[in-house]
Amino acid sequence: MAEHQAILKADGLSKRYEDGVLALDRLNLEVQPGEIYCLLGANGAGKTTTINLFLGFIPPTSGSCFINGIDVSKDPLEAKKYVSFVSENVMLYGNFTARQNLDFFARLGGKTALTKDDYYRAMRRVSLQEKAFDQRVKNFSKGMRQKLGIAIAIVKDAPAVLLDEPTSGLDPKAAAEFLDIMAELRTEGKAVLMSTHDIFRAKEIGDRVGIMREGRLVMERTRDELHNEDLNRLYIDYMESAGQPASA
Amino acid sequence: MWRTIVKKELLETIFSYRFPLFAVICLLLVPLSMAVNQAAYAKRVRDYSDQVRLADEAAAAIKIQDIMAGTVAIRGFRRPAPLSVFTQGFESTLPRYYEFTQDGFKPGESATDDETILSVQGKVDFVFLVQMVISLIAMLFASDMVSGEKESGTLRAMLANSLPRDTLLSGKIGGGFLALWVPFLLAFLFGAVVLMFGAFPLAGGDTAVRVLIVLLATSLFILTYFTIGIAVSTSTSKARTSLVAILIVWAAFQLIVPRLGDMIARLAHPVRTETQVSLQKSLLVRSLDAETAKELGRQYDLIFKGAPEGAADNENSPERKKWDPIRDDIQNRARETKSQQLSAIDETYLQERRRQLDLAVNLSLVSPSAAFARFIADVCGTGELERAKYVEAVRSHQMALDNELFSKVKRTLMMHEGGGMSMSFSAQPVDASKLPRFTITPATVAETLKANARSLISLLVWLIAPFAFAYAKFVKYDVR
Ligand SMILES: Nc1ncnc2c1ncn2[C@@H]1O[C@H](COP(=O)(O)OP(=O)(O)OP(=O)(O)O)[C@@H](O)[C@H]1O
Ligand SMILES: [Mg+2]
């Protein structure tokens, strides 16, 4: 059954904010295990809103979203056991070392029996430099924070991973390293949902790419479908038809 | 999960720059204030002992003539309260002693007489530190515990996990409070050691129990302020806003509400000073005495008009047989009237005071700080309760002295129609060494708790309400 296979699923998901803005309009979306889904869209298209709905930070106006088959608005605590989240600006406790941060979030993620070596392994895997492992993260660069944020997600080892613009502000090398890690997660069978503005990397890494506009998913292509298409062109075409009613 | 949060909050607080500041303030100021107040207490005790000795010597040397002349004043001294090392309260504003005479009592000077203006205005004691310094720091510690984490985004990161919000909130309160409480406890214990080095009677009587109550109540008080801080933090979405809101709340609770309560009570129920009351009493005594003297003179003149020479001195003369019971009757009635009217004045005064105090207490319940200060002062024997006990002791001592001493001397003063005055005395022997000693029965711990029921309830409400408020707010808190 398809709906049992999808780890992340949005079903007619809509969100109208208190001020009347319809930020998300009947979104349908599925991410299977071992699949990377890239969500593209201009500023204000509704990408962050989607992720916030999956995390139960805001209630949907209508429709529902599921993680591992669990309705997030019905049982948010159970649902969140199966998801890791990496935000745009990974926020950490500045006065804690990298390992202390990792340890704290791992415990919140339900991993209470990890050792120092487990933490070191995770930090090596995201290629954070060794000397930073036991340094306070106060002065970490954005890239280092991002790596640690991903290490936290790796350590939690949840079947679903949500990332909100994870590559924004990363230097090319760090971004390339990031993509390698995403590929590894895919191999491990994780369902990855990632919002991004980076069309080229989306094409490179995404198994599926969706374009959002004004709260709607206006285009969805699989990797194979995209193979012979110019995603950049597509994106601009869809953005330019903003004035007309979008056809999905 | 809860323990993970507690540990993280604890560490985060300890790593913050505020923590060492707080620890130093606690460890320095708390023991210092205790040491300083202990020295002041020791001095008061020395003064007390000296004065009691002098007064005892004077009492032993009382001669009946002195009483007849009305020049004797017996003094009853109040023993300084040892636990004033924690809170000064009324310690130095209460009269050090009362003076008892045939015509009633009046307060002596207070210990403030030998203090400077600065020390009277700004007494730094343990309770002051807790109310003014530690409470503020507790609130500041709490101020950004929720809004700060929202601002920095870590709240989102935490709540992206399967973490119930109530667990997170209670973990935050638990860990944050622990980080405050441990240095405070160390400071308190350190202070207790300092006191014991100063030969403070920490183990005597129920002192230990009272000190434990002070410790417990203070700990809960700090928790209250910490939780109020958290509640403010959950009502704001920016750490800066929290800070401003907290300063306003703190100032209202610490400085404005308690004082305003007292001021309103004073305006609503003005009370005379004790000196005014003494004056009123002595005026009353004087006018009653004059009336009695006139009455006696009138009756005397009536009976002895035209009586043979020497009739007044002859106990068996018919005039004397008639006069003696009339005189006794007048004097007895006069004594009764006097004591009735005097105690009516005392009673009215006490009532006035009670009414004012009642209103002040009720108004100040709006602030946990005022309730706390009242309670601790009562536990330490420097509060309203001690004042009431003092007055109670003074009144019963006056009665005892009336019975044992002053009634032994009968003074008959007569004012005659023509304006002439005459005075006669009769006296029974007095054993000065058997005179009752002046003692104040201190309020027991149970009595203290009972008398402070309202304050305790207020403190309890103030402990629970911010918890409930913070919880309600945090469940719906927008973490984005
Ligand atoms: N709390 C809010 N209240 C009202 N409107 C909001 C709120 N948050 C977002 N919006 C609106 O919802 C729409 C979608 O916003 P969202 O943040 O989801 O976009 P996004 O795709 O993540 O954009 P970006 O690429 O800039 O991150 C926008 O029009 C935004 O103004
Ligand atoms: Mg966004």
C-alpha cells in the first residue's frame, strides 16, 4: 500500500495564517524511503510553512500530514519520533561544545546510550574538523554549524529528514560535501524532504523535484523526467506564469 | 527526558556570565550580612544585660517612700531577638524597654537612637538581600529562558523532537532553579558556619527549627520569583521585551505594592503614635486624680465640718467611722474607673493598630515579597507578632505590678473647697525581691504559622499561579 510506504505525506494540506494569508493551498506530496524530494519555490511560496506543519509547530487549516503513517496533528509526539530536522540556520548552544550539543540533542531524539565515539564518528562523517569536536560552538562558522546540525540528524537516525534551505550560505566545497551526505542518507533508506533555492543542486541530488508557487505545488518531476529538461528554464517558466491560474 | 533538560539548563546557566556574578554575590553578601548583624545583635545583648542588671539593682533598692513619692519607675526590658541576624524587622525600632508607674506604662527609647541615618534607611540583612538582590537575579536568569531560546532558534530544534512541552517547561524550571539554589544554599550554610563561630545560639530551643523554616521559605520564595520570570518569558517573544517586562514586574512587587499597601492603610486607618497615647493616658490620669481629690475633699469637708479637734486622727471618732468607708469607696471606684478608662484607651489604640495592620496585610498580599517579609520577620521574632506579644507582656506586667507593688501604697490626695490641698499616705510592706520579672513569651512556631496563614496562602498562590500561567502560555507558545 502506497500510503504505508510513504514516510512523509501531505494530504490536501492547507494553511491560512491568522492574518488571512493562504500560505499553503491543498498540498499533496509524498516522500518514499530512500528518496530525496527537493522543494523549490520563490520566497514566500510556502516551503517553510510546509515543514512547520510537518513538525506540528503550527496546526493545518485543513488536510493533514503524516510521518511514518502517523497524523502529525493527532499525535505530534509520536510522529516526531520518526523525523529529524535541520533548519536553515542551525541553532546550537553557544556555550556548549560540539559534542555536548550533539549529546543533548541525541538524548532529546531518544538516543540515550551513545558513547563519545559514536559522537566523534557522526562528526567525522559530516567532515567537521577534528579540533572543533570539543570546542564551544559559539564561534563556529555557518558551515560548521550546518555540519553539526546534520550530525544531530544522523545521530537521531530517524526514517524521515526535513531540511529547510540547508545549503544557503555554504561555500561550494561545503555544499558538495553536504550533497554527499544526503546521498548517503538516501542509501540508508531515509526519506528526505528538503526546501531549497538551489536549482542546480536540486537537479543533481533530487529524486523528485517540486516547484511551489503561492502555496501550491505547480510542478513535480522525477529524476528521469528531468534528465532531458532544463530545470532552470522550467522554474522560470512556472514563476513567470504567476499572473495566470496555475495548472498543476 | 526531564533529566536531560534539567542537566542542560543547569549547565547552560552555569556557563553563562551571569552565574559567577550571582555566586559571588551570594557567597559574599549573605554570610557578610549575617556576620554584621550578628555583631550588632551581640552588642544589643550586652546593652540589654547591663541595663537589666542596673534595673534589678535599682528595683532591689526600692523603698516604700519612693513609691509614695511617685518617683519610682520600674523598667521592663525586651531581650533582643537572636534571629534578628536574618531580618532586622522591628528589632531596632521597638522600644528597648517600657517604664511602669503607678499611673500606667509608657515606652522607653528604641535602639535606633544610636544609629546613623544611613543604617536606619538601608538595613542590609539576609531578607533584604533575598528580596532585593536575589529575587531580581532569579527573575533575570529566568527572563530569557523561553523567549531567548525562541529567538536563537534552539526552541524549534528541541521541539522538533518527541518532547512534551510540559516536560520541557518543568525541566527548564527545575534546572534553572537548581543552578540558582545551589549557590544560595552554600551561601546560607556558609553564613550559618560564620554565625556558629560567633557563638550564635543556633542549636538553642527551637532556633534550629526556625532557621530551617527561614531556609525553606526563602528557597520557595526564590523559586516563586524564578517562576514568575519564566511566566513573563513565556508571555513575550523577545528576550529584550522579557527583560523590560521583568524589571517592571519586579519593581511593582518589591518596591511599589508593599509600600503603597502600607500608605493606603495609613491613610484609610490613621493610627496615633504610642507617645500620643501615653500622653492621652497621663492627661486622663491627671484629670481623674483631680476629680477624685475634689470628691474626697468635698466629702471630707462635709463630714468633718464642725467636728471636734482631733476627730480626724482618732480612729474611733464617729466622724472617722463615717469617713473611712466613704473614702475607701471613692478610692476604689476611682481606681476602677481609672483602670477601665486606661485599658479602654489601650484597647482602642490596639484596635486602631490592628485595623490598619489588617488592611496593610491584605493589600500587601498582592505582592509575594511583602507576605514573605512579614512571615520571616515573625519567624525570627522581629515582626508584628513580636510587637503584639511585647505589648501583651507590658500590659500584664503592669497588672502584676499594680497588684504586687503599686496597690501596696495608698495615696490620698484631697482638694478642699477653699483651694487647700492635703495628702496622706498609708503603705504596706513590699518585698522588692519578690516583684514579678518582666518577660515576653515569644510566639511559638505553631502560633507563628497560624498568625501568618494569610501570608502563607498568598505565598502559596504566588508559587502556583506563575507555574499554571507559564504552563498555559507555553503549551500554546509559538516556537517559530
Ligand atoms: N506567521 C505568519 N503569519 C502570517 N503569514 C505568514 C506567517 N508565516 C509565513 N507567512 C506567509 O506565508 C507565506 C509562505 O511563507 P513561507 O515562510 O512558508 O515561505 P517560504 O517558501 O519558506 O519562503 P522563503 O523562501 O523566503 O523561505 C508567505 O506569504 C508569508 O508571508
Ligand atoms: Mg522559508
